[in-house]
Amino acid sequence: MSADASRLLREGEAHLKKRAFAPAREALEKAVALVPALGPAHSLLGRARHGLGDAAGAADAYRMALSLDPRDADSHRRLGNALLDLGRPGDAADAFRRSTALNPRDSGALYGLGTALAEADDVAGAAAAFAAWGRLPTPAGVDPHLSFSAIAGQIRLDDAFFDGLDASPGPALDGAFAGGDAPILFAAADAGYTSRFVDLLAGNLAARAPGIALHLHVVNPTAESEAKVARAVDLTQGHLDLAVTRETVDLARYAAPGLDPLYAAKTYYSCARFLALPRLIAHYRRPILVCDIDLAPTRDPRPWLDELAACDAGANVKIRYDFANRLLATMVYFGDTPAGRRYADLVAAYCRHFLTARKATWTIDQVALHAAWLHMRRAGRWNDFREFAPGIMNWMDDSFDAEEAQRRFLFVSLYSSVPKL
């Protein structure tokens, strides 16, 4: 290897560690141009391209790495992820199988195999892959609620499961509702998250999308959260229709025996928006975009929402595959159509099933979104379901290049340094 290629390889790897995908791609493309047989550089280049949303380019890079080293299990797994993003689940499953054959304890490859088979409508094969994933030893230090077995136990893909779910409307919503016919953005949170983020979300919407409606649902409000909400309402008056409903719930009834009650609260709070959504759709009778409260909108979303107006539903797609499923709860669009309402009902019912059985973790909302999406797709009930990727990332997911995010994303994370109220 030449000194220049070695330097560029180290440089690209350093950029990847910082999630700086654009400079990583530049350095690694130079490295492979100098030494085309440099297998590790091709694999790292695939990661950089995938991080920038170029799944096709990533797949090409992984294939080149594998042509140089066919026993590179990591590149097989990453190729599978790229092929999933390209909508080729059958080919992705083959890549994941090759990865698991080389490294049977690779949790990401087994989980990816389950995801690929599920998207290829091989429900039995997917269930077997997820079950095998659940039997792997969970990394040390991971809470029991987030063990592989705990999450695998919540992945239900068979249609009979959905047919047996109780799709009742969900909790009553006590409070004020938005008027007019403006697009509805909906966020739900506990008192702590409301206190921390309501000014950020409301303030930036008021500045960038005056006249839009934000519906906030607060679970177990406190005096502090009520004061923060009142301040946000006052400061955005005339610029943002901020509607607020509230819910008081005894979280102890969802606590799993022998485990920290804190996780009952975390689980319920993560599900609260989807539990309340069926009643919200029934009230507003217009499309609703469900988002995390800790998002910082940097542009007016209405032109983008106009494009989705005729859709049944849509969701952003995760680039990486870890514990959670392919559809992220960060941003999900529910249309006021029979299919859109059915999807909302199923997601809420899925979450409620595991909550009441006291077997849910805070990942259950994402599992529910993916499983219900697969069920609806198999049933042929969609008129138009759109996956928007790279979409938005929430503040906990830093798997994107900040400079690229500013240019390409409708929303960016809190790292965008937008002003607070």
C-alpha cells in the first residue's frame, strides 16, 4: 500500500468515527483510486456512501470489498442493509445469510435477515430468524427490557395476531383542539420532555410556518410543564395554532413484575402519541403528521405535506439496523383515508396489547409501526404508502453528516442550533 493510500484510509476512518460522511467519502474514494485492491477502503467507502443516503453506491462498494475478500462477514451484512434500502429484500436476505454463515453470532445480520424475510412476505422464515436473534446473548450491561429476547418476543408478524387485536379508540383527550383546516403536526410527551422541548418545537414552527397547527398531548402533566406550555401558547399567539390535550394515567399498572417501574413509564410515554392518535384522527378528520417533540423544524413543512395529502400513510426509513425496526417513530404520516385510519388503529392496538400484558419495552412503538405496515401491505390495503428517506433524524440519531443535513433534510436535529423562545 502506498503511503498516500494509507494516509487517506486512516483519514476516512477517522471521519467515519465522527459521522462526517462527506469528507470520509472523499478520502476513501481517493484511496481506492490509488490502490483499487484495497479491500478495507471499499468497505469503509460503502459506510460513507450509505451514511449520505447513497444506498446504490454503498452496495457497489461492498460488492467490490467482497470481490477482494469473500469471507468479509461485516461487508455481507452491510450489503444486506443497502439492498434493503434499495427495496430488494430477497437479495438482502441472501447477503444476510452469507454473513450469518460466516459469523453465526452477528446479531445485526440475524436481525437483518428477519427484516428482509418479513419484507419478502416470508412470515415463517422471518419469525425463525427473529427467534434465533432473540436467543443470542445480549451484550453485557444492557437492561433486561432491551435484551434481544425481550424485543424478539414482541415481534408478531402473522395476520392472525392482527385480526385478534382490540382496536378500540384509545384514551380520552381532555383539553383544547386546533381550529381551521391547517395541517396538523402532533407530538406527545411526558411532563419532563414537554418542559424541555415545547418551546423549541412550537417556536420554530411559529417562525417558519405561521398558521400551521401543532397539537400537543401531555401525559401526567405537572405544574412546571403546564407553565412551560402556557408560555409557549402565549409567545406563539397569532403565529401558531397550538392545541393542548392532557392525560393522567397510572403507570404502575403497566410495570412488569420484578423490573424497574421506570421502564413502564418510558414505554407508555413512547407509545402515548400512537395510543391517542385514533381519537385525534376521528376528531380532526384530516391528515396528521406525528413527530417527536424534540424536533427542530428548520423549514416550512406545508409544501412537503401537500405532496403527502393524498397518501394513506408514510414513514421515514432507518438507514442503520440495530434493535429497532426499519420504520422509525420519529416522523409518521397518517392520512384521513380508510387505510390511514386502519393503520393508526393497528399501531395503537399493537402497543396496547403488549402494554396491558406488561411485556413491552420502549422500542414497542417502532416494532408496531413495522409489523402493522407489513400486515397492511400483505393485505393489499394501501392506496399509497410512501417511505421518505433520508427523511428526518431525531436528536438521538447522529448517523448523518451535519453539512449534508442542512442542505438535504426538511428537518434537522437539535444540533442545528436553532433559536429557542
